[in-house]
Amino acid sequence: IASKGLPVPDVLAALTIALEIAGGLAVIVGYHARLAALALAVFTVAAAVIFHNFWALPAAAQQVQQAMFMKNIAIAGGLLMVTAFGPGMWSIKR
């Protein structure tokens, strides 16, 4: 986080850990899963743009970062499916 020049890296790291754990658990059990999935999708796209900016790297480093970028976009797509369609029939909210 600090290597990308983001402010207060320790605080951002703690908030990231909290979002990923709480949001992930919320999606898994289906408690406010739509909101949690949306928050995780936004975070995942932001992380992809900030940390996997393959377009700004030399050609030798682009392939791995592009794969990581596309992985994050795919994960965000799955999270947006949960946002759109809900957590499913085994969720706590059912």
C-alpha cells in the first residue's frame, strides 16, 4: 500500500482486512449479502486499477499484472451477480 503512495498505509491495511473478512463472511452466510458483495466489488475494481496497472509497466512485467487485473475484474463480476440476484436460498435472510 505504501509502495503505491497511498496515505496512511497502516490504517488502509487494517480497513482492507476488516472489509475482506466481514464482507466475505456476510456473502458466505447471506447476511446483507447484496450490500457486502457491492462493497467488495467496488473495492476489488479499485484494487485492480491501483495495484495491477499493467498498462503503465514495461512489456516484461505486463503479462503477470494483466492476468491479476483480469482475475480481479472476474471476481468483481461474480460479486456483482450476488448484488443483482441475492445470496441464494441457503442464506440467513431467507
